Amino acid sequence: MPRALITGASSGIGAEFARQLAPQGYDLVLTARSQAALEHLASELRQSQGIEVEVIPLDLTQADAPSQLYQQTSDRNLQIDLLINNAGFGDYGEFAQGDRHKLLGMVQLNITALTDLTYQFLQPMRSRQSGTILNIGSIGGFQPIPYLALYAASKAFVLSFSEALWAENKDLGVKVMAICPGPTATGFNDVAGFSENETANTSPGLASVESVVSESLKVMKRDSGSAVVGGWANHLITSIPRLLPRDTLAQVVGEQFRPKPPSQD
């Protein structure tokens, strides 16, 4: 049976990837910080689908965690056929007023850990001339987003990086693809620090995790380095940057995402 490794698998999109891959015959390796949540999901899938599920709790904001993850899969003789780099988070507000530790943790998780895991698991895939790496990006990676500046920049990295690696590896039997959803019904807004008012303003419609993952598993069969998922509006949004000067685009998007003053009762 093929085996998938999913980061950020304790909830949201990561957990849904596990739930949808299991009935397709994938054994799983699940990693995230919360061991309890991972064990609960693993038990559910072992019982309902009869698959093998390995749990490796790690905090990928720690510099040595990607190497620990790769080493543990190697020590357990777990061949990874599908790597899903899903773990990531955002931080809403002015960059200069953000928490420095949280911001650097975002770079470590969204960029550095994703890069390191891609590098390490790509080596055996190239040797076997088979394998797939899905890097979970965002439609936010197609343009600068003031007040989500670092998050959008990190997803721009994921998009460019994945498309380049797709071209480098496509003739070697290895696929690398950036999956770019739009606003999705996960815990992202809570972690990023959106208020209820700001969430309504910046996320007019949330796609379900079930639909995003289902579409992602369909489009990963394409011969392409990236795919926008989550509805036609997301395709429209990612096309707009081609039509506007970049300074104008940043200003327009900035007005949409500018924090709103507290409502007065």
C-alpha cells in the first residue's frame, strides 16, 4: 500500500487529508504538536479503514524537527510515497506591531520546515523515480497582502518553490505541486488573530475542508506545478494581479484587510 506523510495532521485540512486518503488505500504517518489529537485520529482510521497509521508528535517550528521526522520514518522503514506539507499559520495585523517570536516561528514553519522536509524526502523519491509532494499554499501567495504581509510572502515562496521543483523533477517520475486554497473553514482565523468583524470583511465565503481536500486529491493528478482550489472565485482572485500595477494592487488589498476600529455600542 502507498503511504502518505501529513504535517499539521491534528485538525483542519491536514486531518481531512488523512480521512480522505485512508479509504483510498493509503497507510499514513501523521505529525503535529498535539499527540492526543493525532492518536484519536489514528485510532479512528485504524478501526474504520483497517490501515496502518503511525503517529510522530513534533513541533515543526523547532529547527531540528524536520530531521527528526525524516530520521524516525527511516528508522521505522516507512517509505513515503506522498508528502503533504500542510502545517502552517498566519498572523494578522501590522508587521511592525507583531510578536517577533510568533513571526519568526511562522517563517520556520511555513518556509524553513517545508523546505527541509521537501529536500529530505525528495531524495529517496528521485532514487525510486516515483513520489508526490503536495505543498499547501494559498491564494494569498499570488499578491502582497498588507496586514498579512509575512503570511502572504511565505505562501508566495511556497508557490514559486513548488512550481520550480515541478519543472526540475517532472521527468524523473516525481511530482511537486503547490495546492492553493482560498478562505477555508479551519481554525486559521483564530490563530491569525482576526476579530469576528474582520473575519466577515476579509473572508466573505468559507469553503469546507472536505471540498478543498477532495478537489486537491483530484487536481494532484494533473501535470502541473500548482493548482487553485476552493471555487471559481479563487481563480478570479488569482487572476487579478495580472491586471493591476503592483503598487495599486497592494493598496487595494490593503484597504480590504486594514484592521477595523472596535465597534461602538
